[in-house]
Amino acid sequence: MKIIRTNPFTINRVSGLDEWFRHPLAGLPTLSSFINNLGEVFPGVAGDKLAVDVHEDKDSYFASFEVPGVKKEDFKIELNNGVLTVAAERREKDGEKESSYSLTRSVSVPEGVNAEAIVAKLEDGILTVTLPKQERSKPRSITLS
Amino acid sequence: MNTTCSPRTCTPATSGVTESLRKPLYNVNGNAEAYELRVELPGVPKSNVKLDLEENILTVRGERSTTVPEGMKALHRELSPLSYLLRLRLNAPVSEEQMTAKLEDGVLTLRLPLKEVAKPRQIPVL
């Protein structure tokens, strides 16, 4: 007898483009997107989309994606036109049955990120992409002629 | 035989989840020799996983590591910081000393070998 249950994990978690926070000084649109996002706190639990956290410190932005069961070699991370896209392929093996499905998520990246210096790290099923900020142009004094 | 999580094979304890914990996604497979349980525990380091088998109740706890180091500001949050708790009632005797557990890429894989008495037997017709 063979009972095959639909694997709840095989649903494609694909979502559209998400507004990412701009720099705090960028103005009001940021605020409204924040309010919109408040309505969907922790949707990752529902399981239909690749959840992301975004943090900032004085040197960098950090985007953390929840990707349990995805191997390091099965990621494709891309920055294109100011949009960071993470694509992850998850492979599962249940006895003789093998299945795979892909998850993607895109976030728009604030201006002033040093694209060359972006790095990603995978740890305990969390992918963290570090986006270093560009050095601000240093203040210079202008002499009166 | 491929067994999955029918009410007979594993029953989540009714009072297992409290306010500050959540139930992780999990999957159960099995054959005549063993059950294989896979639990999604993203964000939980190996040292934060606690396993316990008491009577026939298997408890898996996973504590998430702090995701926000000091000096960092959250701009957008979707990941839940809550820790995981999963309690399953096993309907077959499991050989505790042969249990194995592996945590890889945020997925915990538990192999629960059945005791001899629980394995199916061929009965010859004389």
C-alpha cells in the first residue's frame, strides 16, 4: 500500500516585487509603504512566500531570507537595476520520490549601495545578504576667492 | 509502506503551543524499519535544539538566535522571532538509543527506528 500525501512544501512561494525602505531621509513614500507593510507582519508563517527581514546599521543594509533546506549551491542572487533578487531551489527526497521547487523574492535596494561589495552568507537556513553603503562624499570647505 | 502524518501515526499534543512559541512545519515519512521526521527550524543553531522522548511523546524545541545584533535598526520585518515547539505522540514503540538527529541548513532530520516488536512480520502458512 502506498499513501502519498501532498507535500505542503511543494507550493511555489513566489511573490511580486516588494517595496523596500529607502533611506529615512527619503521622505513620505517610505512612511506609507511602512504602514502598508504593517498589515502583513509575519506572513512567512503562512508559507506562501519567501519571507525577508531588512536591517540597517551605519555601514550596511542587511536582507535576511528564511530558506530552510536550501543548499548553498542552489541559490542565485542577482542585483539588476537596483533590484535584489534571490532565487532558491529546494530539493526534497522522500524515499524514491524526489521533488524540487523554486522560491524567489525581490526587494528594491536603496540608493547609495556599493554594488561591488555585496556579500551573502548562509547559516542555519537563513540567507543574509549584506549591502554595504557607499562612503559618503566627504565634506569639503570652499574657499572664497 | 509510506506512512504520513495521519492521526494514528502522530498526534500533536493539544496544549503544546503557548503564546511565545510556535509550531514548526514538519513532515513524517516511514517504512517498516523507521519513521523519518523532518522539521523546519530556520534560524536555530545546533546548540539551541533540544530533543526529548518521554513515554511516547517526542518533543522538539528550537530557540532562534537573536536576529538583530546591537546597533542595528529594523527597516522591514517578516520573519518571526518566536522559538519553535513541536510535540508529537508516537503510536509505535521507538528504539530510543538508536535515534539519530541531524540539523542541516535549518532542517532537522530525525530517524526514529521502530522496536522489533513494532515491525511487521511475515507469518508463514503451514
